[in-house]
Amino acid sequence: MNLAGAVRRRSARASVGVGLLGLAPATFLGVFVVWPLVAILARNLADVGWRQAFDVVTSDATRSILTFTVGQALASTALTLVLGGLVAHTLASWRFPGRAVLRAFSVVPFVLPTVVVAAAFDSVLPTGLGAVLAAHVFFNLAVVVRVVGGFWATLDRRPLEAARVLGASPWQAFRTVTLPRLAPAVASAGVVVFLFCFTSFGVILILGGPTRATLETEIYRRAVFRGEFDIAAVLAVVQVVAVVVLAALSSWLQRRAAVPDRGAATPPRVRGASARLQVAGAVAVVAVVQGVPVASLIARSLRTGDGWGLANYRRLTEPVQLLPVTAAEALVTSLRFAVAAAVIAAVLGGLAALAITTGGRLGRGLEALALVPLGVSAVTLGFGYLVAFAAFDLRRSLWLVPCAHAVVGFPFVLASLVPARRAIDPRLRAAAATLGASPITVARTVDWPLLRRPLATGAGFAAAISIGEFGATSFLARGASGFTAPLAIFRLLSQPGDLLRGQAMALSVVVGLVVGVLALVLERSRSANGVAGSAL
Amino acid sequence: MFRRLATALVVLGLAAGCAADEEADVTATSDDTAASEDAGAAEATTETEGADGDDAMEAEGGSDADEGSVTITLVTHDSFATSEGIFDSFTAETGIEVEVISGGDAGELVSRAVLAAGAPEGDVLFGVDNTFLQRALDGDVFEAHESPMLASVPDELELDPEHRVTPIDVGDVCVNYVIGDGPQPASIDDLTDPEFAAAFVTENPESSSPGFAFLLATIATYGDDWETYWTELAEGGVTVTAGWSEAYYGEFVSGGGAKTIVTSYATSPVAEVIFADPPVDTAPTAVLTDSCFRQIEFAGVLAGTDHPAEAGLLVDFLLSETFQADIPLNMFVAPANADVALPDDFVTHGTEIAEPLTLSPAEIEANRLAWTDRWTEIVLR
């Protein structure tokens, strides 16, 4: 028996073990995604003939809806990638005062309710495609800034410097050295942003103008207003097929593009005119795209009957006739759900990322499946829960809420974790194993220090997803103990009166502030962590 | 198989959540302190909510508590609001606990009920209105319950002779306008005048309940000529938004917009007074009384409930003086029980709609798609 054989056997055993770890997330997605989808689609497609389904799919109306859905999502994604890439590049290249604040702030829009944000956009831009794109960039910039930026910061800078020394222009060096290595993270963030825009609902409805429809708004209109569950189901199948194809494509691209990398040190302090210009550019992008709408929201929240002040904020702790709990209590409920959702998404997403990067059929299946809840309409999944979980009365369990949030947060954990783990040189693990480390020791000493930060990024997004109440949970009924901040904002905006509107704006600002502060604290705790901090 | 998986996941989730709970409390407390500037109050709030939350997390469902007392679940929409402890007297009298669960708007509520027909989410449903009533009845969502309280309800509100649903409240969707600012319409007829149409914002009937109600108002008023009416409105430059919030808060003067005429509710002027900041003595807006379409909200016992008798008692309670008197200031609609007086603010600042427009639920359901498809062609082209 030679040493190489022993190592091979040991790592083969380890990968079977890791493969088995994938069973937990696979089960989770099976219960909270596949089963409800199958249940609702099977119920509503039961009486649909092939002929009718074919006619719905090939009708002019469906074609124009599909074209607009994909077109606006592609345009939004491209814009977000370019602008977010610019910010990500600056954050990865230079240290400068306010860097942590900039990173943290980019997440704030993510949790602001569409109704509230739309008002800010509506007052600046006329409804239509332009407003839709601007809003999508506003919401999704953080995904690119954090997923691509986090990955970018870990790239070994020496090949780039070598290329520059050898006479490559900055653009040439970026295109031939940096971009290919970034590809997995760009693909991964791009797919998530695309799916978010693909299933965008409130933004399209409010900012798109009354004639614009996407698959998502059309499925809702068919199912809820028109009661045409069958047509809605056919359209939902189209959506699922599109998402699975896209997910498979992205997974293939990422696997092909993945290159092991060695990890870089903390970026240098900003110096030189062109570097300062870059920093100024990044700050300007965030300030214009995200800062202006947030500032207008803050201004509205400070507006009171007799001028300006904090009265709207003070009122958040007082009972309002329209709300079953105070706004502050609703915020606490939101945070509780967020913590539960983030923990579930991080644990199961972490296991799934291990299974995916170890290879195997289960991993590949998981990678495609994980994106489905992001790309499938909330009404389909929400009604799916209703039909699927009727048997156990899980429907009214409050646990369903964080689980449904975690399902949507899950892809963010993967988007951040999978490219990072693929970039870890397998030789590091092999060397550790050769030296006698058990698989657990390898995971603890090789993987964990390099994956902690992407995991935190992913879990942070899962928490933000939960606080913003994305996805199917708005279709789940719940009692006063499940009454969250977004529901409170919605309720406050359901009657006329400046008093209510001021409170809704103030609560939105507080929700954004809480998320921004949480992001900043995470940021700080990381940079304070000596060895690991410098390794990341 | 699914049952086992589900159980395993619930256990896993509970474990994860319990581990997270302590963390949640710490986070919440510090955030609240930062947010509310009143550390003491925030602390207290957090602790009470923490205790409640734990109970709720563990409670899970609850209609099958074995202690002899029955819990009845009231399923409703997101706009359902009551004063705190409104069901206490009902529980004291009957021993029946009430749990309220809400989710989505009225349209989603009906869709959910139809999908879950036979295996309902709760025992009583409140919040289906006359524009969606026929769909719920066709979907066999309810079982019959003839409430003794109906004696106090005007006959014209009882739309189902089989008593599968019971009327609980009445509201009217009306065109509102700002008093003294912009053109002052006197009738629904005036709106087609370009001067008025250009100042008018209404909602898309396919995505908004008041928007649909106003379309029905024009159909009830003009019959087949409703298409001409809307053609003129569209030519005059009427603005259409997706929902009420975008219309009222986005385009209408009250929310900082430029439009002075909006489709809203008969009670909107009352809310404008009650929620004014700074306080005002009179409403800044008024309603066009001949534009009002009547919306009646119903409750019913959900077919498939394990506790039909107790569920029926809850429906009766919804018509009791206690609950009916609580309705106006929470939901800004009028009680269906004619013996219950309106609050002073409603009498002073509200407008009594003596002859509201109506169409039968069956007619609405039969024509919904044709009417809105035609509307879309005319107004949105």
C-alpha cells in the first residue's frame, strides 16, 4: 500500500461524507420548494390539455410579456454589473476612509419596501422602463458590490502586477488577467440579480406604468384577480423551465471558469490621483444610485406637521389604531425572523456549498434547485405552501415564515460561498490530508478561515431578505405575533393622513438603519480580527 | 415519507431557531436602543415581545388544544384591524378563544380560500366583499349559518339567501376631491370634461379594489355607455396607477402630488381629519356622492371546520354591538348592524351615501373578465 493510494482513498471517503452532507439542504429544498410547486401545479394543471397549454405559451401576449421580462432583466443585470463592478473594483483595490461605511450602506436599499422606494423614484423619473431599471440597480447594487467585491479582494494581485510590469495597459491587464479569474463570482452575482429582476413585482407594477407586464405580474393577475389558476399554472411552468435552464447554464459556466487562487493581503492605502479618482467615482455611483432615493426617504420621515423633527420616530413606540402591535414591536418580530432565517440559510447553504464544490450529481442538482425559489413567482410558491402543507397544519406554524425566507436567502449564501470555495487550491487540502489531518481538521484549518467571510456575506443577505419579506411569505396568513415591520409599513400606508405616512417613512428608515448598522458591525468585527482579517 | 421529512425539518428548524433566540434578543435590544432614543421603553418592549414570541413560536397551530376550551381561527386580509382585546368579552362569555390570522389583500384572501376549500386555514373567514363574493360561493368555501343577529341588519345587505355569508360592514368607494383647490366637480358626469379628467387619478381595476369598484360604478351608472365614458376620460388625460397608495400618496395633492381628484373611499375625508398632522378642524377633501359604489364585507363559516357551532357563534359576535362599534375607527367602514351608532368623527366629517351604486355579485363575476379586458383596451390601448 503506497501513500498516494491511502490519500486517494481517504479523500474519496471524505467526499462521500461531504456528499451526504448535501442531503440535509436537498431535503429542505425538497420540502419547501419542490413539494409545494408540484402540489400547486399538479392541482391547477389537472384540467389543462396540451393544446390549451401550447396556445397559452405561444400566444402573442405571452411572447411580448416574455420578451419584456427577459429584456428588462438582462438590461437591469448588465447595468448593475457595470456600476456594481466599478464599486467592487475600488473596494477591492484600495483602502480609504469610509470604505466600511460604503460597503455597509450599499445593503440598506435591499430591505426598503418597494412601495416606499417607488414614491422616491416616482417623484424624479417618469414611470416606464427607465424608472424600472433605475430601481433595479438601486435594490441590487449590493449583490454585486458584496459578492463580486468580496471575491475580488481575495484574488492574488501579483499576476496583475506582473502583467502591468510587462507593459500591459490597465485595461488589457484587467481583461486578460483579472476578468477571467473574476468570472465565477460575476456569473454567480449576475444570475442572482437577473432572477431578482426576472421575478420583480412591485417595481414593475408601480414604476413600469399600467401597460407593462412581466411573467411575475401576469401570473399574479391571472391567479388572483381573474381566478384563472390554470393559465397561471402554465405560465408558472414556463418560469420554472427558464430558471432551471439558466441555473444549469450558470453552474456549467462557473465550474468551467473556476481557478484556484492563493488569496491576497489587505489592499494598499489609496494614493495617487487616478486612484483617488476611482474612489471618488465609486462613492459617486453609490451616492447617486442609492443615496439620493434614501435621502429623499429620510427627508420625508423628518417632515412633521409643524416643520421638521423626530416626532414620527417617537411615535413608532406608541400604539396605532390600525396596527395589532406597535411599530417597534413589529420591528423586533422582523429581527427574530431574520436571525432564524439567516441561521437556517447559513447552515443549510454551507452544507450545500460543500456538496456542490465537492462535485457529484447531488451537488449539481442542488445548485440548480437552489435558484428555483428566486426565479419562481411568489404567488405560485405561496399558494403551493397552502395546498401542500394543508395535511399537517404546518400552514399556520410561525416556523414556516423563517423557513420560507431562508429558501429565498439560500441562493445568496451559495452565490457568495461556492465561487470562494472553488477558488481554494485543492492542493492545500491534499497537503493537509497527506500530513495526517482528518477531513474535519482540514475543513477547520483550510476551508473555514477562507470561507468565513463569504458565509457571513451570504447569511447577511439571508437576514436582509427576511427583513424585507421577499418571496412567498406575503401569501401566508399569520397572527399578531408574526406581524413584521414591512406589514406595519403597508398597513400604515393603507389610510389617508400625514400622521400615518410620516410613521411609515420613519419605520422604513429605521429598518434600513438597522440593516446598515448590522452590516457595519459585521464589517468591523472582521477587520478587527488580526490574522484571519489579513488573510482575507 | 413527506410527513417524516417535514417532521425532521421542523425539528431541525426548531433547534436552529432556539440556538438563535438568545442572539435575537441581544440584537433586538441594541437596535431598538439605537433607533428609538428611549432605551428604557425599548428594553421593556423587547422583553414583553420576547416572551410573547416564544409562546407563539411553540404554539404552532392551536385549534386542537385539548384542555376542553376551543380555539376558533379567524382568517382575514391584511387590512383587518380591531382594538386590542376586542375578543375578550366573547371568550369570557363562551369560553371560546379566538386567533386571528391575516395575509394578503381581499383578492388574495378569496383565492386562498378557494384553493384551500374543504381543508380550510381556519374556521371563520372575514373580508370577502361583494365584488368577489360569487367566486367564493362558487368555490364552495362556506357552509350555511343563519345568524340570529341578522334581525338588526338591513335586508339589502344580505346578498346570499342561503346564508353562507353574513354581512359585517359597509363601505363606499367614491371619487374624492380637494375642496377649493383645482376644478370642483359636482357629479360623476363632470369628470369626462378634459379640465377634470386631467386632474383625476384612479386605479387599475385589475390590480386595485377601489379601481375595480369605480369601474363598476361607471357601469352601474351608464350601462352600456360606460365605454364612451371611459373613452372620454382617457382622451381627457386621466391618470391610472397600480394601486390606491400610488394614487393617493403618489399623485394626489394630499400625498404631495399634483392631482386634485382621486378614487378613494367615502371615509377618506374622515381619516384626513383623524390622522392629520398638525390637527385640523374640517376635512380638506370631499366626496362625489353620485360616484359611490357600495362594498359590503362578509364573514362566513368555512366549510370543513371541526367546530361549526363555535364558528357560528364567532360570526354572531362579529355582528354584536361590541364588535360593530369597534369597526369604524379601525377599518374606516360602517357597521352592518343598524342599531350601532357611528362615532362622532364619522358623523361630523363623513358623508352619508344615501343611494350607493350596486351590481349583483353574480353579474360582476360573470362579466369581470370581459369588462376589464375592454377597459384595458380603451384606457391603456
